[in-house]
Amino acid sequence: MPIIVNLDVMMAKRKISLNELSERVNLTLSNLSILKTGKAKAIRFSTLEAICKALDCQPGDILEYVNEEKE
């Protein structure tokens, strides 16, 4: 998939656990885990906003587009 989710990288930079982030953004551990592993098919803007607020980052810090044709 050409969209890479770097949530785990941002969590490591901010030294925050999945449990703590789950509580801060009011999202279940399973849904947050699906997003973190890149298996999510979609994300709501409200969820992305909450994650960015909790991690003090920009959406581009979490989501990355990779052109598969160039690889």
C-alpha cells in the first residue's frame, strides 16, 4: 500500500505507550493497534486530529505516501 503509517515512530519519539495514547485519544487498543500496524483501511479526520494533538505533531509526521512504481 502506498500510504505508510509512522504512528509507532512518533510514539517512540514522544515516549508514549499504546495504552496511554489510547486513553488520550479515546480509541480502543485494538483500533489503535490496527492503525499502528498499517492495516487500517481508513482514518477519520477527528481521530487523526486527536492523535496529532496527543503527540504534538502534524498529520505528515504520521502518514507518508510512497510511490510504489519508483521502488
